[in-house]
Amino acid sequence: MNDPSIKEEIEKANQECVEKMMEADPVWVDIGPAKEVIPGMKDYLLTHAGPPVEWEKLSGPMKGAIIGGIIYEGWASTPEEAEKLAKSGEVKWEPNHHYNSVGPMSGIISPTMPAIVIYDRKHGNYCFSNLNEGIGKVLRYGAYDREVINRLNWMRDTLAKVLKATIDDIKREKDGVALKPIISEALHMGDEVHNRHNAATSLFLKEITPYLFSTDLERKELRDAYVFMEKNNFTFLGFAMAAAKAMTLAGHNIKYSTIVTVMSRNGTDIGIWVSGLGNEWFTAPAPVPKGVWFPGFTEKDANPDLGDSAIMETAGLGGFAMAAAPTIVSWVGGTVSFAIENTKRMYEITQTKHKYFTIPYLNFQGTPTGVDIRKVVKSGITPTINTGIAHKEPGIGQVGAGIVSFPMEMFKKALKKYAEKYGV
């Protein structure tokens, strides 16, 4: 890429890409059954995290989550029936990103599952995510027993109903709940807004609680919903992920841009999209995270990394903002110095420092934003994120949390395709 004119085009495109990402204005505006609010969602379709994957190549937790999704929808009553149905081809599964959606870990969204609706007031895009179940034995980590299904049923029948009534009440006064101010403030309160949402969840509840308790629903339903969200520090994750998807979507499909707009994993493969290369996946085998293990589990139990939640790092948050959240190391491992150094290292592979997401410890520098495939390949530094860890067998669930670095292979593939497409 020695042509001065193409370099100018790339720089211009990359700056446009990150400007659009940073200026996006995601607002929570609705919640409803996925098939009613996500365009293209339909019966006998599940959407999942990461790039496309066939049944034969599914990881254990992704297979377990698909089985659980089928049981939750009532298409089968036992795991054996659900697996048979999946193998028959009657149930389809496709990437969340193909539907402007994101979900943590397995990322499964099914037709009647509640979906959060986020609207970008700046660019007019809608993005979606699912509600967070908590940690441990949950669907997104591949568990599907009766406890898991009962919780999902309650989330659909009660939690989503409460949130729907709440957002409807909020919208009588304003457009919805602006999420970027919550994220910005949470960074100043010790969150990195991927695996630590303690402050963000509290700020979110502070925003919505007066409206929640002013609805006409039964007091017990309101209290149960509030307590569930208050006790789950990851309540804000789905809202944050859909917001980050809206941010990165704003910078997608810009001619000449070498900025990454999707980073995602399905437990088998890890893949990226590049703004100037459209919706083509560039993939490599998913690595196994290094982490902190729940009692009774070790690295031998771990599945390779999975989840759409790296959308947070794609938008300049999560592992890229670890310097804002030193206590995250008690959850994902490592040291405080590692958390700080990881943020500093990510500046070497990104286009800019975020205008609105800043880190007090680094004298309020903006977070590293806009992964550039050229800088990744040239420097040899790949994105490093923090993540949850699922058991490699279906039906078990979460076994820890940790750190993972993306493989170089897919960035090289993307750069090669870029050179072919743009003749450089």
C-alpha cells in the first residue's frame, strides 16, 4: 500500500468510520418477542453468536444452547428430541449479526424470547439483543435443564412484561433511555462495560426505577423483576451490547475503510467483518481463554471462546478499557498492571481515542477505538479481550472467566482480500 492516493482514501475512510461509531446515539426504545421486533426473525429460526457454523462443527455449549432454545420454544420436550429436530434441518440457526443483533456467549435468540430494541437517533439504525439470565447454569453457556427453562419462561412472562410497561411509561416523557451517557459514566466508576457492569447496572436501574414502580402491574411482579435485575450485575450487558452494535453498524460499509466493525466467536471459529469489505466473514479457529475457574473446574473443562460480546471491544470498550476497571482482574484473572498495559497496547492497533469514553487513570484519555487490520498485521498485536468461559460439554454452563487474544490468521485473510478488492 505504497500509493499515496490510496493511503489518503484509507485514512479519510477510517476517520469517517470511527467518527460515525463515536457519534452514534443508541437509545433503548422497546422490548418484545424477537419475531415481532427483529426483522426477518421467524418460527423455527434461532440466531446465534459468531460466524456461521454447521451442526457437525458446533461446540458443546453452542449445541447445548440450540437444544435449550428448541425446548424453550416448545418444538421438542426432551434434549434427544431437540437434537433430532436440529439435525433434521427443520430448525435453522444463523448468525445474530446477519439480523443486526448480538448476544453473549452462545448468543441464542429464539422467536418468542424477549429482545431489547435499541435505536440509533443519529443514524436511524435499529439493533437488538437478549436479556441477561445471570451467571452459572444458564442457556447462553449451553445449559438447558428445567431450572434454565423455567427462568427463561419467567423472564418472558414477567421480566419482559415489566420492562415493556416501564419503557412505554418512559416514552410518554422522552424518546427512551439514552445508553451512551450511562456507559460513559460507568467507565468513570470502575466498569469496562463488558465483564464488569456493576456501575452501569446501578445507573440503568436508577434511571428506570421511578417509571417501573409507577406502572399498573402487580406489586409482586414489579418487585420480583427489580430484585432480579438488581442482584444480577450483568443486567446491563444486553443493553450495552445492542448499543455497541449500533455504534459499530454506523461505521460499517464505508468504501476503503480498513476498520473492523464485527468481532465475534461461536465456540468453534472466531470471525471479523471489515467496514470496507461488507458482510464477508474472515475466520480462524477460536482459542481457549486463560482464566479464573469456578470451584471444581480447570482449563481442561474449557471450551474455545464464544460470544458476540466482543462487540464491546469493537466499539472501544471491554478489554480495550480495562485500565478503567482494575478490579476486573478479580473476575477474569491477570494483574492490575496487565489491565493497564492491555489498554495501552490496544492504542497501537486502533484508529483513534474515543471522544466520549474516557479513562480517569490515563488522565481521561479516550479508549482505543477502531481496530485497523493494517495495524494489526504490521504490529503483530491482535485484539485482547476479557470473556466468560463455558464448559466444553453441552448442558453444564459457565466454568470461569478470563482473557483471550484473537488469532492473527483472520486479519491476514482480511487484508489480503482488501488488497484484491481495492487493487493495492
